[in-house]
Amino acid sequence: MTILGIGTSALLAFQRSLAVTGNNIGNSATEGYSRQRVELVPGDLNTFSIRRIADRFVDAQLRTAGADLGDAEVRSAYAGRVDRLVADSTTGLAPALSRFFDAANDLANDPTSAANRSLLFNESRALVERFGDLNGRLEEQRTRLNGEISQNVDEINQMAASLADINARVLDRSGGRTAPNDLLDQRDLLVNQLSKKVGVKTTIQDDGSMNVFIGSGQALVIGGTARQLTARPMSDDPINLDIGYVQSDGGAVKINRFITDGELGSLLKTRETVLDPAQNQIGLIAVNLGSLFNAGNRLGLDGNGEPGGDVFRVPEPVVRASSKNATTGLPAVSIENVKDMTPHDYRLRTDGAGFVLQRLPDEAVIPMTEDPDNPGQWLAAGLRIDTNDLASAGAGDAWLIQPTRIAADRIAMNPRLIDGSGFATAGAMNAQEHVDNAGKAKIVEVRALDASDPATLFEPATLRFEAGVPDARGQFAVETALGTQSFDLTTLDPDNTGIFKIQHNGWEITLRGQPADGDVFTVSRNEHHVGDNRNMLNLAGLAVENTIQGKATYAESYTGILADIGSRARQAEIALSASTTVFNEVTAQRESIAGVNLDEEAANLLRYQQAYQAAAQIIATSSTLFDSLLAAARS
Amino acid sequence: MRISTSQIYRTGLDSMQRAQQQVTRGVMEMASGKRILSPSDDPSGATTAARIQTRIKSTEQYQRNGDLARPRLEQTEVNLDALNNHLQRAKELVVAGTNGTHSTESRGYIAAEIRQIRNAMYEIANSRDANGEYVFAGTNSLQAPFKSNGVGKVSYVGAEGVGAVRELAISDTWTLPIGETGADVFMKIPERSGMINEASTQGNTGTLTVKGTGIVNIPLAQSNAGKTFTISFSPALDSQTPPQPLFEDGKAVMQYSVTDDSDGTPLGSGRYSDGMSIEFGGRRVILSGDPNPGDRVESRPARFADIFSTLDEIATVFEQPLTDDDSRKALSIGSSIALSNLAGTLSHFDEIRANVGFRLQTLDNQTDLNQDRLIQLKTSRSEIEDLDYAEAISRFKLHETALQAAQQTYAQVNKLSLFNFI
């Protein structure tokens, strides 16, 4: 090769190197850019290639780290917001609950005070409002979360389409002399962003195209084609959005359970583990408190001496039919025993042979017992499920039962209760021992158990002790205008503890001590209700009773929600800080390999500039040599 | 390791942001004085603090209940003191009045003063508290508990029976009755003299009721004091053989017989007629209604003598002029009945006062206990969620320094570039 040829080739090669360095400098702040190098073949200045410096394994790590980070960011953001919401002293339930029971206690202290009655009335309204407001704020988070799901799915679809497009362009240029480095950078950047949204796995085909899979191997991009995802309600719950594959007929197949990574997976998990339990739990407190306060209030006498009514209007469980059901019938679900109710949703299914109740979200089967008195009515989890309208149900029909999901929103004051006089402060019953009683028996307590039939309840009763019948321990004959019934002491007090209860016509009297033959006790309607606080003491006592699932008081149950969400938020924060560290570390690794260092490029710039000048000098020298030769020939 | 330029920027920014977060956190902690700003900062601590908070609230409620109970119990106590003074005076008057040297007129003055005392006690029995509720009415607290009929007979119309006295909770397990019913204080005073009798028809199937009881023969009654007699009823028979039940106007005629329960001695018998007065052992029982065969009336010493009747009766005795032996005897017996029953009333009041005093003492003890518990609970809560300012301030200073260092480093490093030298 001639010296001129060498000089020209070198000049071109360094010009190219200078251009690549310049490109590196120009892109030093471009996200996803991988630095490039001109690679010369030793001894052959005419053959050089531009290599994109990247490490496929580090890139894969970066995508995993990105998916984890996306997951942790969403979790910590939602858990943190819900955490602050429920714990806050103005938006939380705890202060309203405690003020409500304080007011009930104050009314118990002074049942004659109209001010105390109206205070409790107002605190009841404030409590109902607090339930609704808290539920509303959680519902805001749910709306926002569903919105983010929908937005994420849109973005994923766009990215998948872009990836398919890049794949197609890579395929077009696969025969070219230089690799399509700019396209590969774009593709890697897109995959990284996609991975943060949903967590992906990729494979590079021999033709250079990249296949992208989500979840446990569901294809999203294959070569130049992308599958579309959709966000729409596909379970029986019309509010929550599910993720599905769009089918060719426009329908969709639900793939929620495969989406476990990235922001999208985290949104689904957060909805199931933070929002649903919180809303259900708060709803459970509302239903439980409302039902028990109502039941208690009905057992006493109100400010006018009348039997108390309902204070709250408690919502019934919500039932939704699956859209695929053969029957249009709905099971009638009502509250059977509020203390057995749980903060779970349930699914009732027919399996052809009968009805099966599953707890959600774990789908555990909950045993149901059929009410022997009402065939077709099943009892489970504190609920009564009437299946008599489901005769035409086909196998596989399903119904979603949400006992408490929106209860905090729906609970309201009983519209008939217009002021505080409706609170039943006084006990309904009064009991007295006859002045001539010779025995040692004393009345401990008398109270109403069932006030649904006031005429029977208030029927004055005389309890007369008869010694020696039917056995040595004797019996009580309870006489009312409705008839006489005998209660023998052996049955009432089998262990001879000296304390026994007699239940009759909806009331219960507790006696202590041995009565003598002919002793008389009377039970009748309480005519001295004005200053009586027995019933309100019981109602105020609900605050310290283990009413929620028989295990926790209202305050404890709410504290439980705080603890659960608090520890979830704490875990999410720890996960966020850990995955941030990992992400930063992997990013540093990638940057260390593919990132541009300006000092390095400046040095290269100097080096290539000097080399370029030297090559130019070769051409100049060759020119001088040629001139020298010409001059020699001329002379 | 090779470092890229953007990595240098990012590292610098990251460390500044971390330091800024720490500084902000410090500011928030110090502004609120709390170590736990949201439950996620320390879930178990926050839960414990919330539980303690619930305990604090309920204990404070018990204290409030106690504050309400105390004045009521104190008022009951004050009333009982006043009643006690009145009774002491009444007792002195009865002792003075018994003295036979008094003229009818001066005994009349004594009787008048006794009636004054009775009226004062009636006023107390119907007194109200600051809340406008009747102190001795039990739960029927907006109605005067004592009513006086035309002839001065006082009856109790307040609440009686279970739950007649309002109770307040002063701890999770203690409820305290915050008063006494008028029936317990003024009416159910044990009869001490044994000379006042009552009759009971309990267990009967007929319509027999007791219209009145009294004493017809003082010495005889005195010798039979404390005894129980039974009047039993059976169908009256005619003189045929065998005897047949007697009927009059289509109704079976009943006969009564009286026996002494202590030894079974028969004390007389006769044909019963509606509204008749049966006399035996110096006593009299007036009956009305129709007995069924087998019905019984028990004449026995009265169990209770209410304070109003005791005072009324002795006043009535003092108002009678002393004309003969019988009237002198009546005075002496009336005085002795009154003195025994006044003494009984005094000890009855003492008992009730002790009761109320015990409740006040319990209340004070529980209040002290609650107060101690409140301090304990608040200390525990503070230990869990309150900020240690000394520690927080030094931490804040550290983070502040870290932030300054990060900022300065960032500025310095970014000045370094080879391009500056080309």
C-alpha cells in the first residue's frame, strides 16, 4: 500500500473515531445511551466497526431491579397514604369512636339531662359521618388505583407496540454492515421502562429481534407483533378493574394471577392486601357497632318511657351475580349473628351437587350448616344465605357476597330518630321481692332479652317458690295472664351454686340465695325510667366488650387495622429502600460499562486529534516526498 | 471501577436527597414532639400507644364518673347528718314529754315541735340535688318520692327493687350505687318495740284483705308482744249429722278460728262476715273480702316502722289529755314504743351513713388508683411515642452537616473536568 493510501485510510479512520467520540460526548446525558467505540482491525485501516458497549446480563439484572423498584414504589406510596389516612387524628376513626362512647357514658351518668341526650345524638351522627368519610377516602384511593391500572395497561400497550415496531426495523436492517446501535439503545430503554411497569423476561432471537414475556411466560411481543392487554371489570365486582388479554373477537381472558411483578402487579396486590381488608374491616366495625347498639337500644326504655328503637340504619350484605350465571336469581343474604361476622368477602358457588361457600381472596371452602327450621337457608360466617330463589342455577354459577365492603359508606342514622330522646337509657324491667319473703333469695338483676313483642314482655309476672315439688329442691311457678310455667331449681341451678336465672316471656331475672316456700318475686315493666341508667350503662359498656369476631373491642379492632397497614407500610418502605439500593447498584454497573465518561472522551478526543494530525502529516510527508521526487526528476 | 459522568452526578444528587430527607424528618419530629409520626414508623410501638390511649380515655371517663358520683354521695351524707340531728332532738322531746309532771298544754307544745321535726324530715326526704333530681327517689328522680295523704300518712312512690338506685362505673369492674332510695332510708326501719302489729294474707286464694290492725287491750297486748297468731278460715257447718256446709244467699258461710302459733292454743273462733274486726290477745285485725276454705291471716309483729308514723303517733299520744289510768298507761306505752323505734331509727341511719361513707371512701381510693394509673399510662405512652429532644437535636445536627458536606462535594466534583484544561 502506498504511503498516501495509508495516510488517507488513517485519516478516515481517525475522523470516524473523532465523530464517534463526539457522538459519545453529545449523548453523555441521554438516558439509555450506550457508549460506542470504533474498533480497528490490527494492520487493516480500511476495516473498522463501531461497537456498542453493553452487557446483556447487567441489562437483564437492571430490568429485574427495575421491576422490584416499581413494585416497592407503588406499595410504599399506597400503604403510606392509607397509613396516614387511618392513623390521622382528624380523618381516623379512633377519635370519633372514643367521643361517641364518652357521650354514651355521660348520658349513663345523668340520664335525665337533655343536653347529654343531644350530645350523644350529635356524636352518633358524627360517628356515622366519620365512617362514611373514611370509607370515601379509601374509595378515593381505590379509584386512583384503578385509574393507575388502566393507565399502566395503556402505557404497556404503547410500549409493546413500539417494541414490535423496533423489532421490525431491526429485522429490516439485519443485513446491514453496521449494527443498528441507536435502535438497540431505544429498545433496551423501552424494555427497562416496561419492566418497571410489569416485570418482563426477554429472549434475543438469532435474527436480532427481541421477544418479550410477562408474568409466568405470557407473550407480549413476538418479533414484529404485539399482544394487547386490557383493563376492565372481569370478575363479579363491577368496580375493580382486572387485567386481561384481548382476544381476536374483542373479548378478554383474565390474567390477574399471572401479573405479580412491577407496578401493575403491585397495584393488584395493594388493592387486595391493603384497600380491601381496610375497607372490609372498617365496614365490619360499622355493621357490628350499629347492629349491637340497635339491639341494645331495643332492650331498654327511651326518654319517653317507651321501648327503644333502632339508632342506626345498618346496611345488609351486598350480593352480586356473576355475568355468566345461568339463573338471574340472587341468594338473599342477611346478618344472622353480627359477632361471628368476618372482614372477608365470600363467593357462593354451585358445583352441580350443592352450594359451596368460598372465602376470598384465598378461596378456602367455609362449611355451611343448613337451618333445620328453614330448608334452603344456610348459616356461615355470621350470615344467613337463603338459596331458595336459586332453583334454576346451573353448575358453576357464582355470586360474590360482600358483607361489609361498603357498609361504612351505607351506615346511617335511623331517620325516625330525630333527637336524643330515642336513646334507651332505662332498663325495661323492674323486679321486686315480696316484703313477706322468708327465704334468703335476693334479686341480683333483671333485664329484657327480647323486646320484639312488648305486650308479652311487659305482662306482669309473679314468681312463687314451691318447696318440695317436683323434687327436694323445689320449683318456681311463674304466673302471668298468659299462663303459668314451672321452673325447677334442679334444672335452673344443676350445680347448686346458689345463683340461678329464670328466663320467661323475653325477660331474665337473676336470683341469689335459697328461697323459702311461698316466697314471691314480681317482674313487671319498669315504671321509674326517668333516672334509670341501666340500659345506657350496658350500651356504653359495648366499648370494652370483645364484640368483633368475639375477640376484639372496637378500638382494638381499629388499632389492629392500624397495625396491619402500618407494618405493611413499614415493609414497603424497607423494600423500597432495599430495591432502590439494588437498582442504584445495578445502574452503576451498567453505567460503569455503558456510560459515557467525559474525561475519558476528552482524552480520546485529544488522542484521535493528535492521530488525525499525524495522519495528515503522513499525507503532507507523502506530498513532500512526491514533490522531492518530481524536483529530482526535473533537475 | 470505571465511572461514567452521569453516575457522578447521580451519586451526588442521591446523597443530597438522602440527607435532605433526614433533615426534613428531623424537623417534623421536633415540630410534633413525637418519635412516631405515622404507624409505619414503628408499627408495634404505634399499636401499643393506641392501646394505651384507649386505656387512658376509659380511665379518664371513670374519673369523670367519679366526679359526678361524689357530690351526690356527699349530699346524701349531709342529708343523713341533718336527719340525725332532728332525730336526736325528737328523742329528747319524747323523753321530756314522758314526764308526768307536764301539763296537757306543755305536752301539746312538745307534740307541736315533734310535728315540726317530722315536717322538716319530710322536706329532706323530698329534697332535690343541683341537677333538680330528687335525692331519695331512686331512678324515678323527677317526681317527689314521698306523698302525704289527707290524714298525714306518708307513703313512698319512688323507685324500688332491682336497679332502683342509679349506678356509675368507676373502674372496669366496679359500679357504685350513687344514693339510697327513700324506702330504704325512711320506710324500712326495723320495728323495735314489738308492740306494733301487722297482718298478712300472703298465699291466699280468696279476696281477703287486711283493712287495719291495732291494739284494743294494752296490758294483754304487752304480754303477747312479739307473738304471731294465725286466723284460719273454714266452711261453717250446720248442726245436722253429718254436718253440712252452711249457705246464705247462695254463698258458703265461713268461720274463723284464732290460734297462738307458739303453742297452738286456740284463742277463739266465730262466724266471719265481711268488714268485721277480729280481736284476740289484745290485738285487733279488721278484714274485708271473701276468704276461701284454707285461707289464713297471720297477725305478727310489724317488721318496719317508718319514721313519719313513729313521730306522728307519739305526737298524737302527747296531744291526749291525761285523765285516768288508762290514758297514763297509753302515754307510757306510746313513749316506750317511740323511744325504742327512735333508737332503732338512729342506728338504722348510722348504718346507712356508714354505707354511704364506705362508698365515698371506695370512690376516693379508686380515684387515687385511677390517678396513679393515668400517670403510669401516660408515662408509658410518652416513652413509646415521644421524642427524646437531646437525641433528636444531635441527630438533626449530624444530618445537617451531612447535607452541607454533600452539597459542597457536589459543587467541587463538578468543577473537575478535563475540558477545563484543553
